[in-house]
Amino acid sequence: MRGIDLMDSTPRQIWLQRQLDYPTPDYVHIPVAVHEDGSKLSKLTGATAIPLDDASTVLVDALRALGQQPPENLANETPASIWQWARLNWDIGVLRNQATVMSEYKAMAEDENPLR
């Protein structure tokens, strides 16, 4: 699972993995957080650091931003408990067109050399 901003690199990475006879993982590209102007939220674009003293709230907020439905009381749990909930309850279906993106990239990597 990685950000949709890395989607353009996926065909090249799959092609290279196959050339090196490495296994190809199943890729899932999820939306990235952006500023109001649409630029990716990152240190390079001036985003502030995530407060480590409130990691549980940040994780639950991130799950909600990704369309997941964590229970209200989950923010009171430890980060490890939140990750466990996320692994057990993740719903990829709420991220539109995700399956289409995955299959298109696998087909592209098989059909041509994307490093050209």
C-alpha cells in the first residue's frame, strides 16, 4: 500500500522486478493528503510534523480520511491496537477504482518495457 503519487512508477518497478526475477507484490495506491492548493502534503511543501504525543488520534483521523469507519472509542487505544483494528477491518472498496488501477498496471508491465 502506497500513495497514488507513486502510481506512475509502478509499471517500471514491476518490469524491473520481473527482469530480476523478483516476486511482484500486489500494489494498492491510496489517496494522498494534499494542501488546499492540491499539492501533496509533505515536508517539502511546508507541512507540519505529525504530533507524536497524540499518535492514536492521528491514526484514527487518517483511517477516516481514507474512508474507513473506525469506532469512536478507537482513538483512546494504543497505536498497536489501532493498527490491528485497521488490518482486520480495512475496506479497499471505499477507495474508488482501486482494482482497475491495479490490473491496468500489471497489464502494462507485462506488455512493454516501461523504462524506454
